[in-house]
Amino acid sequence: MRTSRVSQETAKIAKRFSPNTILTRRQTRSFAASLNADSANGSLEADEVAEANVEDPTDDTSDLSSALSGETGDIEDMVASFSSRKRKQGADTPGTTVTSISSSTTGRLIPLKRGASSERIRDGKPKKVRRRPATKLVDDNGKVEIHPPDNWEEIYSAVTEMRKRVLAPVDTMGCETLAEEQASPRNKRLQTLIALMLSSQTKDTTTAVAMRRLQTELPPPGLTLENLLEVDAARLNEFIYAVGFHNNKTRYIKATALILRDEFGGDIPDTIEGLMSLPGVGPKMGYLCLSAAWGRTEGIGVDVHVHRITNFWGWHKTKAPEETRAALESWLPKEKWHDINHLLVGFGQTICLPVGRKCKDCTLSEKGLCPSAVIERRSTAKKVKKESAIKVETPDGASKVEVDYVNVMVKEEEETVADVEDS
């Protein structure tokens, strides 16, 4: 009965710890044959042949010498050294000369290592670029100065141009656009706040549908503070059922309506502290609402798109949106604080998607400005002819040379920027 390699090696270890057990050294057939031949010829005594077949248990060159010494480890670690010994195939295969080719191509997608390289296609050859994050410098007086990332202006301009060519959902259904034009200024601000509260973990298209239901199905004049106070929670939940976490958002909206009536005179707060005191409103919603509803830009609204994309570009290395906001505000000009959210959200919805980034359509990949660009590595199997000369003797004793052609396969790889399906 055949046993596994692990079982055989385990048995060897067990025998080593058993007293009065003599283990034989593993030997090749040719070595054993040579010993037997020498013994038959009288060049070796029988005792010498027997001694050659016995392994010295104190031999430190043995693969299991660590088991005999005091340094015994996990048995799998000791057995692993045996299972890793494999004969290399094709080690002596000679090289070939390519004279003609016919190819078939298969491709696979390989993301570049973060912080390592990007792709600049120039003369058909990719060129690597490095991440250049913002740097903090301290002068002799202890004053801290933040130097922005290299090429950030070129990246910002390129994304702005790409956004002009493609319409994103945020352009027509973003929270800033969902308030009714005919509503009063106070109701417009309220509707902007409600739209932001509904947008969390929800697509813009779904948020727009839920907002439209509130504006049209609540009693006239529609989405107002008074109607939010009067509507039943179950009915409100039905209106916003399509958005993510609608049960929690129903409670937040009802509680916010009471706070606005009792603490803020029926209007939304005009400070970031007041907005963040409302249930379900964090820094991102607060800064976006303050900018869209009151026209005051005091911070950057960082959502998952802004956090993800700016880290892809290597502008910083942050783990949470709040860290990203602090990093951006330390060097990004304040006149761009309001626009960067809208710019990168649309970019993340159309080109740099969370799943399935379209690096092939991205100008940053073409110019080598994105260190996280994903490339497509294509393996090309080519059928080539190898020419060989063979010397053949004819029946009359003469010799002649014949040329033979053998088809062989050679693999070549090429790299291009491509779309990718992220896992």
C-alpha cells in the first residue's frame, strides 16, 4: 500500500526517538550497485558494505538532525524540508532561434503596487512614476510649512477637463440640485439638509427619487418643516424606503425637525457646530450643507470618493475621511474647497469607479500622473520555427546535410493601460 510523503517522514522521526533502532541511509540505485560490484570484485569487505548502508545517528548533516538534538520544533517544519525537494523540469532545454512567427494572445490584469509605479505610454513603452505626497517642513523658528504634492495642479486640471466631457449623476441629481426652485429660501435650505441626510450610503439617483416623493406626496406646499413635524413616522419611512438605512434616517429626520423648531427658530443652523449637533449629521454633511445652503465654505466635504481617489493619487496616506479632510485643508487653496467634492464625486462615478476603474479612458493614466493606474499585461504565445541541420549518410557512403524545421512555442509579454474589475 502506498503511503504519503508526510507519513513516511513522520515514521522516520518516530523511529529516531525509538531506542535500539538503526536507520538506514537513503541511497541511490547506482550507489548500491557500485557497492555490490566492488564487494563482488573483492575491493570492499562485506563489513564495509554493511557499514556504508548504516547512518550515523549523530550525523549533523542529516535533514532530521534538529530532531535528535535538543532543538526540536514543530513536526511540520521538519517534514517540510523534504516535501520541498522537487526535480526541476526542462533545466537542460537548449535555446532556440526565431525565424518566423504566428501568435495568439491572452491577457490578464495586474494592478501596480501602490507607491511603486504608474504607466506613461511613450513610444510603446510604459514609464514608471512615483508617488509624491504633500510634505511637512519645519524651519529654524519652528514654523511648519506644508508643501503640496508635485503635479497636483496638472492632475486637478486634467480631471476638470475629463469631467467636462462626461455628465455624471451628481451633476443633475446631486444634493445641491434637489431643492425646489420655487421654494422659499428657508425651505430650500431645509430640503438641501434633508437631501444630504438621505444621500448617505445611497446613490444619487435613488436619493433624487426619494426627495421627489417627499416634495410631491407630502401635503402642499410639500417638503417643509411643518409637514415633517406632522407626518407619521411610518408614512415618512414609506416615502424614503428606497434609500439605505431608511429606518435610521426616518428617526433622524423626525428628531431633526423637532430640534430645528425648538432650538433654531425653524431654520437650519448656520454654523458647522450647529449642523453637526443634529442627529445623523457628520463633518462631511455639515461642511457640504454649510456651503450649499448658506454659501459659506469653511471646510472640505470628504466622502468615500474624495478619500479613495486622493489616496490613489498619492497625495497622502490616510485611513479615514476625516484624516483626508485635515490633510487636504493643510495645503489645498481655499478657493477649491467647495469644488473638489463635486469634481471628484463625478470623477468617481464615471471613470475612477469603486469597482471597475476605467484606466484606459483616464488622461492621468496616459500622462503617467496616477501611481495607482492599472495595467493589462498580455501574454502572447508565438509559434516559431527552429532550423536545425542534420548530417545524413547516403547508401553509397557519401554524406549530405538536411535542414529540418521544428515548430516551437515562445511566450512574450506586453503591457498597456487597461480597464480593471476590482475585487
